[in-house]
Amino acid sequence: MPVSTGPAGPGTAEPGSGLTDQLKAGLDAPICLTWEITYGCNLACIHCLSSSGRRDRRELTTSEAQAVIDELHDLQVFYVNIGGGEPTIRSDFYDLVDYAVGRGVGVKFSTNGSTITGERARRLAGADYVDVQISIDGADAATNDAVRGEGSYAVARRAMDHLADAGFGPFKISVVVTRQNTGQLDAFEALAAAYGAQLRLTRLRPSGRGADSWARLHPTQAQQVDLYHWLLDRPDVLTGDSFFHLSALGEALPGLNLCGAGRVVCLIDPIGDVYACPFVLHPEFRAGSVRDPGGFARVWRQSELFLELRQPASAGACASCGSYDACQGGCMAAKFFTGLPLDGPDPECVKGLGEVLLGQRAGTAPSPGPGHSVPVRLRSRLRDSTR
Amino acid sequence: MTEFTGGFDASARYRLDPQVALRPEPFGALAYHYGSRRLTFLRSARLAEMVRDLEHHDSVQAAVNASVPEVQRPAYLRALASLADSRFIRAC
């Protein structure tokens, strides 16, 4: 989502300005809401932040999901990012998309592409207010499949072909930046351009199964510097504001440049639990459930966790660093799942302060838990229809 | 048909684009454009109210004059010009 902080003044949204402070203090409803509607997935990506695989029998029913959409409509949440798991394996997925759009809640959904047939792409091309985001994590099959599983690159490319052939328009190609693919940024850009698609890059977090793979997948310091300059030169590349820790390298990257967890963003998981952001599926960051009395709105507005996250944060160990205003101490989830204190440097702090701490605190990271890590098989009917 | 978007004309009548939704917030309002999928912050309640009622004034300048002290008018006009540029408001 492109967010412009500048133009609709009066004033500007510099760090420390009134707007940034007000965003930190929380909004009446989230700007950006991620909703993972199933833990079921036919892939088993080694960095999956929700450790998805098999469905959870407690997942929201169709009518419960519709009630969530009704609430989002009442709260004037303009659009929702739907993910999973692989959201399209829910048999009611497109009914829920239609229901949301019918209620004025736009939908952007993330998919690995395995259910995007030619026919489905044509139907999507005819839908207003629906954005599609296809995930790949390598610009070639070898790089991608090492993370997302054998054959997943070909499947994603086929889905992109279908969307392009159907005239869907600018779908999004979403890439998690890793040590293995940082050298392919130009290739991703070229791929997106060839499809008339928009490139979206996001940061790898040590969440879910990423806790086990982060150490060997996260970019090196030199790669972070390259990435920073690459992004500065390309303000149109979408990032979900996820690289704000890089702003400590100099000029701020475009975007809000603050941790929005519980302030402007949150996550609803497949069983209706509400977490501070998509990267902290852990009991410590669970604010409540949409099934609680008062529903989502009450969780957003009154949960103890969210109210606490909206209090001014202490810079802690970062207080004496001249870059704190630029990077805000980085990502809460990255710190939490690497065992670092939340009021200190990010593990990928560009000054190297996080690395020092990581060395001292080895073995203290909390477990993300086993999650739902057994992939489901797509039913044969589905497989047949994709041929 | 190609639409003329080059110049913002404060002496013309403008309106909120029908594809834009406004959500009141403590700092003013959030504006979301369903067509371009862009989100922007209207950073004062007065600006939000003005944008909502823009079409009821004969011109943008008249709308600004009606509710904004003289010293602040240039800032409001800049904000409105930028909203016109990003198609959140358009000439009637």
C-alpha cells in the first residue's frame, strides 16, 4: 500500500512531528490489517512466519469470518491483507472475498499461485478492489525452491502467466529479501516489469519457522547497505515499510518509519486470535480474540497489550545512539525471536550493535512453538483443474 | 478520454473523488482512494471537513476563505493542490 505522509498537510510527517506521535499513540482502527484465514498450506516454506501446514479445526467458520468483515466495515477499515497459510485453499475463500468487497472492504490476498488457474485469473481480472500478490523468494527456480519447496517457482510463474494473459493488470510480486536473493534484486525488478507487475520486497523475520532458518537466510551487513541504496533509488518498489531499520544508514526510506505493531497494524490469525503484528504469533503478543465479547473493535481499542504498545517506548540501550530517531530501534518481532531485549538494538542494526548482543545472548531466544507445520495436500480435483 | 490533470485551479469548484473514503481520526482523517489504492493523511480536522464539503463552495479558494485564518491559507491551498494532484479531489 502506498502511504503518502507528505502531501495532505498542513505540516509534514517528520519523525517526532505531531503525526508520528499520534500514530504511535494508536488510531481508532488499524490502517493495515493482516488476516491469515487458514493455517493450511500445500507448501512448507522454511521461513514461514506462521509455521503453516495443516488446517486448525478451530479456524473461523464462514459466518464468523463474515462477522469479522462486518466489523471491519463498521470500523471503516478500507482494505484487508488476506494471507495464511495458503488462503485460497479454503473452499469459501472467494465467497469471503466477494463478501468483503460487497461491504466496501477492499482485499489484497497473498498466494503461492497454486490455485490461480487461467479461469480463476479471468474471474479475478473482472473483480474491482481485489489485488493479488504472488510470492516468490528467488529470481530463478533453484534459489526460490530452496526456500519454498521443489516446483514452487514454476507454479508461481504459471500463476503470473495466467494473470497477465487474463489482463488482470498490475498484480504484485512479493519477495522476502534473503542472503541468497539480495543479488537478484535487478532480476526481480525486470521480472515485475516484464509482467507489468509491481515489485514488493519485505524483510525476513525470525518468526515461525523463520526462527530456525533466519541465521543462514538473513542478509549480511554489506547486503543491507546495497539493499538500502537500491530501495532509495526506487521509491516505487513497495516494502510495507518493513525496512525502516535501514534508515539509520542516512536518508529515511519512504514510508512511516515506525513500528506499527498494535498502533496502526495488527494481525487476526485463522482461529480469530488478534496479535500485535503478523510477525509475533506468540502468546506474549496475543491481545485477544475476535470471538471475545466486543469482538475485534474491543480488542483493538481496549486490550491491555495494545494500550501498552501505544505508550511512549523507551529507547533503552539505543538512547545514546544518534540514529535512534531514524531507525526507532528497529523491529520488535526481530528482537523478540532472537532473544534480544525489546528496548535495545535490532538484531540487524546497521551499526552492528545487535550482532554484538546476539553473540552474548546465544540460546536465550523464545521458542515460536511447533505451529501447524505439516503441509496439506491439494485435493486431486484442484490439481486437475490447474492443468 | 484523457483527463486534464496538469493544473490545480483554486478558483474552480472541486469535489471529493467519489472513489475516496474518509475516516475521522484524532489528527484529522485518513483518506483512502479505492481506485489508486493510495492512503493519505489529512492532518487537521478542518482540512478533513473542508474536503468533505468542497463541492458546496463555488471555488476551492472560497472554501478556504470560509474557514481558515488568512495566515494559514497558503498551507491549506498547498495541501489541497497536492490532494488534487493525487486525484483525491477533482474539478467538478
